[in-house]
Amino acid sequence: MNAREHLDYLDIVFTRNSDTPADAVREGRCIERPDGCGQPLVGEDGTARVFWSQEEAAGYETEWRATGLCPDCQDAADTGSNL
Ligand SMILES: [Zn+2]
């Protein structure tokens, strides 16, 4: 491939694999695989994960804003706060 095609190729590959926590937070979802599940934090029917307490919710939100991982993925990865 020539240089231009190579750049396009890199663009495609980079775009597909460049999901960042900032992207996930901006779109209100979990970061894409392989790090997360890519699912919205609030379902299409408006339901969100139920937390035991405001403190727990705040802890998960802080972690989500830093890592892009939804509460389920935080639990799975064991990176969530232990509030
Ligand atoms: Zn997730």
C-alpha cells in the first residue's frame, strides 16, 4: 500500500482500538473491550445499577471517570473502591 493508504489503514486501526476513558465518560458508557464491556451505564429503559449507598455510587463514579469502567467491570477487574 502507498503512504496515503497506509495512513488510512492506521486511522481505521487506531480508531477501532483507541477508546479512552474520556470517550466512555462523554458517551455515558463503559469503555470498549477488551478493558470494559462497552455497555451504557444507564439502560435503554432508563434503569441504572442500584447502589447500596450514595458513598458507593460516588466511589464507582469516580473510578468510572478515571478508568472508563462501569461498576460491573470494576467489580470484575477488582479495581473499584471498597467503600
Ligand atoms: Zn463494563
